[in-house]
Amino acid sequence: QVRVRAIYSAISRGTEALVLAKDGTEHPVEIAFGEFTLDGMRYFAGYLRDITARKQAEVAQRFLAEASTLLASSLDPTTQLEHLAHLIVPTLADWCCVDILHDDGQIHRLAVVHADPTKAALAEQLRQQYAVLTPDAPHTLAQVLRTGQSWFDPAVSATRLRAEARDAAHWTLVQALGFQSEIVVPLLARGRVL
């Protein structure tokens, strides 16, 4: 026990780095090491700790703080939501659409932001050509706005996307954008879905 205490008391404060795993993925780690002498012998000790969960929590906290500040600001709602889309990409997603439910019951696409510049034009084309949707449409977005319940699909199927496409051109755009997973979250204010 004495030797273990001596080793750990001598280890220096860690530093953060990215390491490459065998599968090619990068992982954030904390590395710490130190030098100590025990019974006249010089030793070095160190450790490497995976801090992925901590980094993800930090990103989530930072995002929530920024989003809360943004939504509480005095900017007009349209500008707030456009800025929110830019905050979401690339923090949480590769791309983001913001849709508004108007008083007339129509759903209008307010903003589209894409992290990949080559796909940003496709996302904007999708916004311009298919910006309006009716609440009774057989579409995930319409369902979320009707129910007020979030939707998460970790592995979007081509069958579902094809069923939601409005025409052949819409289907071509959706395929080009490369959906893999999807989260649709309603924004609620005073008990009303926005």
C-alpha cells in the first residue's frame, strides 16, 4: 500500500489528446505520467484514460447554454430560429431544418443548414421547392407537429423516405442528401407547438 501511494502521489496532472483506435476512429483521452524514486530505483508511471463521455457532456452543456441564451434573446423569432439551426450544425447534426407551423395550419420551412458545403445547395433547393407541407401529410414532421411528441429514427430506411417523398424530384434530392438517422423535435411555447 505504501508503494502504491507513493506512485500515485507522484503522477503529474494529465493532459488531453486524441488517440487513433485500431478501427480508425479517434477518441479523446487524458494522459498523465510522472517520475519517482523508490528504494533507490528511478521509475516512471503513467495512465491513459478515455474521456469521451466527459467531452460529450461538455459539448451538450455548452450547446444547451448557447441555445438557451439564443432563444431568450430579444431578436425576432425568425432570426432566433435561423441562428439555432446554425448552432445545431455541426454541434449535434450534419444538417438541420427549421419548420414553422403557421396559424393557417400550413408548415413552412424557415431555414436549412448543412455542414457539407457540397450538399448545402441541395438542402437549400429542398427548402425552396418543398418548403410548404400540410399538417395531415404522411410525413414524420407533420406527425411531430400534430402530436407534439419527438421522433427519433437511428437508421432511416429508404422505404420510409420514399413513402414521404412528394414526387420523383423530391425523392432524388432526399437520396442525394444521404439521410442516415433523424431526430424531429417540436418547439413548444405556452403549451403550443410552434
